[in-house]
Amino acid sequence: MQQTSSGRDLAVGVFVFAGIAVLAYLSVQVGGLSYSGPRGFEIVATFDDVGGLSPRSPAMISGVKVGQVKTVQLDETLRARVVMDLDPSLDLPVDTSAAIRTQGLLGDQFIALEPGAEDDLLLPGEEIVYTDSALNLESLIGRVVHNTGIEDSD
């Protein structure tokens, strides 16, 4: 009788441990955490408005993830300074542009990188000069509402 009880306890323990391991794995996958460490190619971009962009937001070229946002901070001119951690095998021209876009209608925000045509390449730590800030939906609606009023006639 004792062996059956201890065998059942062992089976329950293994089952509980496996369940906790699966939950931990799913939490890491959904949270987007990774243990790969820094990728080694950091690029900086400055924006007037980053909207809901946050650390670990993806950086993409043509819809392919090539890195992620490392930090979002204010610089000395009170503009948003975004540091991206990119794939070190990328060769980005100095005239590359960065724009903050939204996945879907109300989805998460990401940085869309568009490589330019220059021969000179960005080096780690350099800044992307050409940027396009996030689209602010409330200000866009406000402009439409206030610009489509009835015009005064003389």
C-alpha cells in the first residue's frame, strides 16, 4: 500500500513540475523575452512623438524583424531618443530612414526602417537622420473636424 501512494505522489509531482515548466515557457514566449543578449549593432533615432513605442518593440525592414527597440528616453532637446539593437550583419546606408508605424488598425507600434541608396554605411552608435514620428490619431481627427467647417461667405 505504501508503494502505490509514493508512486502516485511521484506521478503527481512530475505532472505539476511539467505544468509549471510549460507555463514558464509560454510566459517567456508571450512576453517576448529572449536570452540572446545584445546583438551588437546599436543605432539611434530621434523622434518628435513616439506614441506607444516601448522597449522590445520590433524594428523591421520590409516586414522582416531585424532588431528591437532597446531604450526610449528624452534627449537634451526634449525629443524622444530611441536606441535600437539591430542584427550586426545589416549594412544600412547613412541615408536610411526610420518611421514609427502601427501593425494593423489598432495594433502595436514598431519602427520601419527603409534603407537608402548611399554607399557610406551607418556605424554602431550613429544616428538615423531621417525620421517620421508616430501618427497621432486624436490630432488627425481634430484636424479633420476643424478644417471641414462651413466657410464664411462675403
